[in-house]
Amino acid sequence: MSNNKESKSEISTDLKYIKEAEMYQKIISDDSITQEELAERLGKSQSTIANKLRLLNLSPAVICKLAEYGLKERHARALVRIKDENLQLQAVNLVFEKKLNVPKTEDFVEKVLQKQKASS
């Protein structure tokens, strides 16, 4: 049973950046404020808030994989640039399988986007 608790704990820790984004979205919605106003309240830049909120555009399946694989927020920020959910999922799996660091993940995502652009 303790193994299950450890797994849940790891997943919560790995999803800290998603939980933070959800919290930002809730405050913005509940308090009817702008990203800029939230940024001022928190002593952060508006772009920091916007980048965090963008993570909520990842599909739930990709978010689960990010947690399962222990990938960091910067990996997620690179992956969110891919709009297609199936491509996001393929990409997150490949990033994990190939153990790509953040710069290599960003390069990989750029290639995916260029390929997508060329085929459309």
C-alpha cells in the first residue's frame, strides 16, 4: 500500500507546475482579474503567468505522461506548442524514450512544427 502512496506523492510533486497553473486560472476566474493584475499580486511578470496558464492547453493524457515520466515544466512548455493532441502524446513519449533534455526537446518540437507546416 505504501508504494501506491509514494506513486501518488511523486505524481503530485511532478504536477506542481500544472497545479500552479490551475490555481492561477481559478484566481483569475473567481476574482475577475487580468493576468497582469494577478502578476502584480504575486510579484511576477505577466509573461510568467501567461506561460504557466498555457500549460493548461496540454491534453489530460499528456499531463499524465509528464507526471509519469517526471518531465519538467520546461519540457511541458515546449510540448504545448504542438496543438494536435495525438502529436503531443507521441512527442511526450518520444521525449521520455530518448531521454531528451529541454534544449533537445525544444529542437524536436520545432522540427515537428516545421514538418506540420510543410505538410499543410
